[in-house]
Amino acid sequence: MKYIITGATGHLGSQILKEIVKLVPNSDISVGVHTPSKANLIASMGIEVLPIDYNNETMMISALTGKDILVYVPSKSHDSFSRVSELENVIKAAEKSGIGHILAMGFIADQENNPFDLSAFYGYLPRRLAESKLKFTIIKNALYADPLIPYLPELIERKNVIYPVGNEALSFISLEDSAKAFAKVAVTDELRQDGKIYTLTQDRNYTMVELADVLSEVSGHKIGYQPVTLQKFSDLYDQNGEGNMLSSMYRAGAMGLLDTVTDDYQEILGHSATDLSEFLTLKLN
């Protein structure tokens, strides 16, 4: 089997690559990247590095031809239209290249009434793949736990978690655990079922009071919960124009739309995902 991973120099894509090389020979793996010069280390491992431009159909078809499994990690953008346009190009190229199966990244914020800025894309993803000529599997992630690590010093200084989600809970998964699941599904026929959708979460979700208690425990500092308004949160974290997107995600959280918990990770790996306290403790020590 021949595998190609997009976004292999990004946060999730690089982790998926790290896990998949443990399962199949490097010679069976290719990566598609926007800037090949950033993938010199990958190339030095004997992994084929291919240029990918989602707006260049000829380049896309060339990269995907001869591959059996496409692990599709969308490029980073802040609006659904950009991602839907990218997905259309990926599907067209995948169909024309004869790709065997597409394993695509989804997100739990995909409900019809979800106000998250990218929910339209994540809701469109399974429907568009279902009407395509492709075999597909989707793996949806809960919120990444990893950003809590660099965020913790600010929370310690504030003495409070400030996410504007009220009494609702949030579900988490680590990038490493997500990548392990992606790699396992990619290389396992019985898991990579056509039309199958997995949702990766830890074994429980957390209200903000519970999250504050975990952060207090692992940091040794008392952290409470004092939410700010959605507008205030947007203004605080509007670096690179991401403020509205982030606040829209927590607006979804306040509607109870980001609290999903499943046993899909257990189904894939045979054991539970790393729980939040253990994950944070490992990363902080």
C-alpha cells in the first residue's frame, strides 16, 4: 500500500507521519507539502516529498497518482468557504488520479446549528465525500488539549479559566493520540471502512470548573473559573485575525455542542486515550 499525507509539516500532519512510519516502511509513504524546502528532514528519511498546491489540479493529480491511501489534513484557514473550495479541488484530483481511499480530518463542531466559523465546512465534508466516487473514512477530533500547555502561564497569572462557555463541558484529545488513531486506521483494512466516521475524545469531558481544578492540580497554582464575554474573548485573542473564529467556537461550547464523548479511540487502539490530567502532567514535567 502506498500512503500520501497532506500537511505533513503542520501540527497534526507531522504527528501522523511520526506515527505511521512506525507501522509501514518509509518507502511506502509520501508527503504532500506546499513548500518542499521545509520538508528536507522528511526527505532525508527516505520519504518521498511532493509539492502540492490545492489550486493546481495538474500538480495534485501528479502527487496522488499511484497512491492507495490519502490522509487529508486540511490547510489552515479561518473560513468555511476557503476550506470547501480546497476540498472540492482535493476530491476532483483524487477521483481523476484513482486514489483508493481518502482518510479525512473532521471536527466535533459540525452540527447544523453550530455557530463555529468552520462548522459549515466540517458539516459539508461527510456529505460531499458521500456523493463523490471515493471511498472515505473520517476521523473527527475533539478540542486539542495541547494549547493548554503554552496557555497555562497566562491562566496562572489570571488565576482563572476564562472560556465563555458557562456551565457546559468541553471534550479534549491530544495531537499525539489523534495521530496514533489516524495512523492505525490508515494501515488497517478493517478499521478503514468506507463511510465510517470516528470521533476521537478522552473518556470524559470537563466543565470549566472541573477544567480549572485539573489545571490547579497539575500547576500547583489555584485556578478558578471567571468567564469573559464572547466579544472580550475575541478581542483578547485576535492575533492573526483568529479572534472571531475562536469566540465562535466557544459560543458553540456554550450551547453544549462541544461536549461529545465516545469510545471510538478505544475501538481503534484497544485502550483509552490519555486523560487530561496525565497528558498535562507528562508535558509539564
